[in-house]
Amino acid sequence: MKKLILIGFATFLALSSFAQNGTKNFIDQNYIELTGTSEIEIVPDEIYLNINLREKDTKNKESISQLENKMFKALKKIGIDLEKQVKVLDFTSNFQSYWLKKKDVMKSKSFQVLVHDTKTLSNLFSTLEKVDISNINIVKVDHSKMEEFKKEVKIKAIKNAKENAEILAEAIGQEAGRAIYIGQGYSNNYDTRPRAKNMMIRGTVSMAMEEEAPDLEFQKIKLEHKIMVRFELK
């Protein structure tokens, strides 16, 4: 009973305070509600590839070590930093199958390679193909400053809401004041799957052996954000 009396007294004080100060709950205020939107497109600067070296592709004429050295030499030739841009993903062999079926032991080794632009990418494909390494797949694209772009698109969305609120309020002879409510907002899940416009990507690469690598252009990464904001209407 004492608790109920105290709660009732606190509520009474709060209501009295609103009445004395003449302030209103935001629900009782005149407001204009807008959904701000923003969209930016980003050229990816992180392109991730998987390169799979397999002894069986050479009919066991070249060992994994030989294939690996050949690949490293080709990558260095086009300016790839082996320490920073290349890492081992997997190393396997059919050793168990050898004991069961008495076939030759053949090894395979997978690498992830990071390139930062499409010119280097096209050089990589054509250079590796020249040394008979063609089991290459592009697995993901991204941007090194993606978090900064995510912030930028949110800021642009809320500014868009403010601009539209001012335009509409002015049309009826009023003003859009301070924001009295900001919703959580919605951002799209940007697609990291590689989508190239002027190239075909297959497990086995087939490109014309030209002196200059073909021009490649990736579809830009699209970031979108929507946010609902209520502004005081004066």
C-alpha cells in the first residue's frame, strides 16, 4: 500500500511539473514526420580470389612445390605482395585413397589472394594462365573503408529527412524545428558477391592471350539507408 501511495504521489508531481512549465509530451506537440533516404555506390578495392593448385591437373608431372613456386613467381611479377596479399587456405592429399585403391598420391593446395583493383585482377588471370594455372575463382568483393561509408550514408539519410521537412513546412507557412524523435533506421545488407560486367569467371579461365589484359569493370557496391524522423512543427 505504501508503494502504491508513493508511485501515485510521484506521478502527481510529474503532472504538476508539466502543468506549471507549460511543456507538452512530444505526442501532444505538432510535428512533421519524414522518412529520409540515402544511397551511395562504391567501387570495391578489395577483391578476394581462391586459387587451387592440383597435381592431378598436370597429370602428376609437376609437384605442389613446383606449382606453388611458379604461382609465386607470376604473382610477384605483377606486383602482388606475397606476405600481405596471399595466404594458405587448405592443403590436402589423397593419401588415404592411395592405400585403398593403390593410386598415385596427388596433392592439392588452396590459396586466397587479395587484389585491390581490376587492372591487377585482369593481369593476374592472364599471367597465371600463361603458366598453366587457371583454377581461379573470385569469391568476394568489399571495401577497406566500408564502416566509414556506412556512417556517411546514415548521415546523408537524416539530412535528407531534415531538408524535406523544411521544404514541406515552408509550403504551409510554418517551420520545421528540432527533431523530437528519431527512429532506428534501416540499412540494406550489401552484396559482397562478385558481379563483373565485361568478363566471364569460371573454374577454368579462358582468356585471349593478348599483350594487354582485358578491361574489367565490377558492379559497384550499393549502400542504402532509410530513417524515420519527427520534427517539431512551428
